[in-house]
Amino acid sequence: MTQEKLNELLKDMSLEEKVGQMIQLPAKVLTSGGLVTGPTGTTQLTKEQIGMAGSVLGIKGAEKICELQKQQMAKQPHHIPLLFMLDVINGFETIFPIPLALGCTFSPEMAEEACSVAAAEAAADGLHVTFSPMLDLVRDARWGRVMESPGEDPYLNSEMARAMVRGYQGDLREKDKVAACLKHFAGYGAPDGGRDYDNVELSERTLMEDYLPAYEAAVKEGCRLAMTSFNTLNRIPSSGNKWLLRKILREKMGFDGVVISDYSAVEEMVPHGIAADVREAAKLAVEAGVDIDMVSNAYAGHLAELVRSGEVPEKLVDEAVLRILTLKNDLGLFEEPFKVVDSAEAGKILLREDFRQKAREAAAASFVLLKNEGILPLRKNFQSEEGSIAWIGPYVDNREIYGAWSFPKRPEETVTIKQGVEAKGLRGMSFAQGSYVMDKGCATKFGRIPNPSDEQTDQWLSEAVALASSSDQVVLCLGEHKDLTGEAGSRTSLGISEGQMELLRKVRQVNPNIVTVLFCGRPLAVKEIAELSRALLVVWMPGTEGGNAIADVLFGDRVPQGKLSMTFPRSLGQVPIYYNHFATGRPNPSHEIHLFRNGYMDEVTAPLYPFGYGLSYTEFAYSEVKLDRREMKAGERITASVTVTNTGDMSGVETVQLYLRDPSASVVRPVRSLKGFQKVSLAPGESREVSFSIEEPMLRFYDIDMNYVSEPGRFEAYIGGSSDTENGAEFVLV
Ligand code: BGC
């Protein structure tokens, strides 16, 4: 449809019809089933309002969606097609590793591929919009939603943002693409105490410099929707924050897509205490620039009347509706409202073999090897059938390894570790019986899995210990249950359950050759686990091909290459902890406990494993950093290079990272900031020169007057395999 036709359509629509476009229904209002992630006010809608609604949330299934599309379009005066939206966060039916794990790949290419697979599957199943990418910067592991973010670094998150938007959207009119929705705008990742939905206080400088860049990167990549966040930002709920949505998102960042509220967030401005009632909440939201009210009764119940009474100019409604119609048009829905297909055709696309292969590669690349005392990779050549490697723990044969935002229709397609190991056809593997649900802590927070009795647990424990003592090596598969992560998954502890710790301690008493495979959706405090294990591999929540990818990595068919995209603390008390913190007046470079220095009395300040850290089965040596010149002006560049050598005896992939530091500026700068990374694949003995170009825009920040500028002076550049590298050189910006 041409722009002119869209304008004509808008002119021809009644006020009720226009408001209808701005209402999103939860699918369960129209049909049985559907995803529900919170309370909704849509129970109060009239039949007419339901018939007029412009979009639907939370439904899967090509045929169901087609049927609803037909049914709803028939009710609309202008037969405008509806938008069907869903949270497709890390894959649709082929589940990829959680976004935090994808961050650890340091591979925007892989993230793009993961999202384009997700888009192909979701589009084949009838969807038009995914509520992804989630780009909230995360520094506090207590917050359950850290699993949905690429991590703690503005630069890495921005690279991932661009890649994810490209992967989902490509050319939006293609059959295998969906529109992306950046979220949660803004600053949702920094709630007080790590408690979900809580207040966020960020200085404007921190917001601009650290929290906004990844959202902005998505906007610049052409992301079509943006979702408001639940939280108050500096005391103002985002869905009513005109400054945030109009001034920052639209004016400053240039966003011209559709703004949708988070789930019932418009109504929630009443309990927040900035609207006396839902009517006022509707007014605040439309003034702030929220185009679609997700599942609350605010727009449906009050917007038309607010316009009629003259309290809200109709112009605001028209602008919002035009944006929504434009999105529908750009998706090609006016010409082809049933982009899908039928379930038979969708069936050919979902879980395609090449999709599974990509998920397997991405999972393997996301695992982070935190420790290895020469025990990994595991031997493959055991001579006997006897148990030489014992596989023990609740995650050995567990399919719930796909993350809190995955709703596969066929969870039975998920490959467990046991299946992955068995597929290798090796001798000498024994699997502990009955160790699926070891104790309460492995069960879901909703208690869906019945807890075993004490006697049952004791029996499993002694069987597992007996098996460990008769085996050469033990692979302990432990973790945090997926339902302890994700939305509302905040925690006040960062460990795994006591039952699993007991298992680890008991096994250790009979066999020290322990490889721990750790499932988690957040950085955990793993000091004791690391001490008791000879190797520790973090596998996050790896998805459909998890078991195969884990077997690949443990047996050395693939070499671990993940690097932490979020810091692992030593203890909960260090949280929030992140590598790009600010220098204090009393720095503590030794990280030891020091009276009257920055830090703690009972713990060193350094994290257990810093951002950017991750081992391989081989070793990489770095030469000193070479700069081709020591001085530059704006418009010039310095080339910084190192030679990286694989000094081990296996091939491997290293992520070479560039960090910059501005040691003297008009405001305090982070101790270092990631400004580039490159992945290099090296055969044993092979060397490669890796170069980064340093340019003046990379040195910019918000100065004392909030201007985004660089300031002349001395700078430090570091290049290495982790954020704590000391391999540096100095240069001057004149
Ligand atoms: C979450 C969003 C999600 C929405 C729709 C909300 O509860 O905060 O991230 O996209 O539900 O399911």
C-alpha cells in the first residue's frame, strides 16, 4: 500500500477503530491457551473492543493464527490485518543458548544466525513480531533477567544488538522474517537490590553512556518496535516518561517505529503512584508516546473518551495509528494477511537439521571453561565397558536446559547430556540412576516437579558416590533450575542447591577427578565448586542441541572458546560487580584486603573470574602491544597490534580484546572499556598478527558539561584474552 493510501485509510477510520489499533489482546481472550506472563485488565473489554483490537500477544501455531486473523479481520470495519507477537527470545522451536550465553560467544555472526533461524521458524508458524532483542545492561547477578541480556558491556551489547536486529528483520517483507522489538526501554537491568520490577536510579551520565548505547545500536539498525520497561527510571515509570520516549528515543536516537508498553505497564502506573486511576494512566502513556497498550484496560477503557473530552488531542492517536499501520504495511500484511502457510509447511521448517546444527555450534561456542587442571578434554579410548567415566547429577538426563523464555512445542526434541554422550558410541560410560531430581533446589520454583523423599535422596546419593568411587573420572552435571531465572527470577543467593553441593562434596571424598558441568542463567558464586573440581565448564542453558554440544566439548571434538560476558563474583556480597567500574581515590590494585583502601574486610575485591575470561584446551601467548604511532589528532588513527601464538598442542579459537582507558578526564572514567574484539582460529604453533584501529570517536564520553566529546591527553590501550590483561601501551590524543 502506498503512503497516500495509508493516510486515506487512517482518515476513514472511526475513533474507536483507531483506538482499537492501539490495543493488544492476550491470546487467551480470543482462544483457549496462550502465554500469560502477568495480570491483565483485558477481562473488562467489551465484545466490540475485542473485535477492534489491532494485535495479539502470546500464541503459537500457524493454523490457529490464520483462523484468528480471518475471524478478527472479518469483524473490523476496514478489515485491517492484526499483528501477532510473541517472545521469541533464544529460538522458537530450535532453541539456541540463552542470550547471556550468546554474549559469551563474542560472535555477532552467530547471534545473527541464531536470530535468523528463530525468525524463519516463528514466521513459518504465523508470527509477525518478536519481543527481542532484550538489551538491558546487567551488572547484578541477583536479577533473574540477566539471562536475557548479552551481558555487562555497552560495546559488546551494541554489537549483539545490531546483529540480532539484522537476523530477525533482514528484508521485512520476506516470508522468513519478523519485526524485532528492542526492550526494555530503559534501564530495566539495574533494579534496586536486583529485585524485578523495582526502582532504577541512574545518573543521566551513566544512563547515556552505559545503558542506552545498545538500545540505540538497535534503533540505528532499523529495529521496528521498542518496548517500555516496567521500572521507574529516576522515579518516573517508563510508560509515562515523555522525556525518555519522545526526547531520547524518538528525537535523539531517531526511532520512528512503534512503541509498545510492557505487559500491563500502562495500568501499573496506578500502583506506582503517578496516576490516580487507569484513565489518568492512559493519558500519561499516550502523551509520553506509547503507541500500543499491551494487555491493560487503559487505552481500551479510556482513550476514546479522553479524546472526545478534549483532554488528549486526536493528533496523538493518529500519529500512533499511522506508525502501527506502517508496520503492518511494511510487513506486507495488507497484501498478504496470511503470510503463513499451514502447519504442514511450518512442520518442514521447524527444527530443520541445518537449524539444529547451528544451534549445536552456537551452544558449544558459548560454553566458558573456567578451570582445567589437565583433565579436559576427556579420554575417548577406554578399553572396557566398565564405568571409567561416571556421569552423575540432576542434569545428566534432563531436558529442561533451554531457558526460561522458551516454549518448545516438542520439548522431547531436546538432547540431554546422556543422549549426547551415547551418540558418540564410546566405551566406558556409566550414568548414575535416579539422579534427575536430587533435591528441592533442583525442582522448579513453582514446585511442579515433586520433591523426592529423604530416603529416596539418600539412596541416590549413595549410589552416585559408589559409582564415583569405582570410576576413573566423574562428570558432575549440576546447576540452577531455569525457573529460578528469567522474569521474576530474582535471588538472594548465587549458589546451587545444598543437595547438589552435598553430592559434590561426597563425590570429592572418594574421587578427586571431577569435571563439573554447570548449568545456569546468571553468574553464580562458584568458589567452592571450582575448588572441589579439577575442571569447571559453564554451559548456561544451551537449548535443543545442548547435550550434543556438551559431549562435543567435553571430548574435544570442539574446543571451548566462550569468554564471560558478565563477571563471576567470589561471593554474593560483591554484587553488583563489573569490570568497567570507576577508579576510586583509594584504588586497590593488588586486590588484597587493605585497611583504608577500596574493598572489603572479609574478601578481596577482585572477582573470581572477570569479564572476558575463558580458557581453551590450548594456550595463547600474546606479544607486547605495538602502536604504529604514539600520537594522533581527531581524524587520524593509531594501529595497535599484537601477535597471538597458539603455544599448545590443539587448534583453538581465541577472542582477542581491545580495552582503552582515559586516566585523566574532566569526569572519572571507567578503569577500562572494551572497544573492539576479534576472534582468531589458530593451529598448534601458529601465530597471527591482530590489529585494531584506534580512532578519536572511540575516546568520546559525556564530559563535565554533558557534551559527548573526547578530551586531549594521555590514554592507555590494552590487548589480551581477558579484561584483566596488563598487556598495554600508551598514546596521546593531541
Ligand atoms: C516481559 C516482557 C515480555 C512481555 C510479553 C513481560 O512480562 O517483561 O519482556 O516481552 O511480558 O510476554
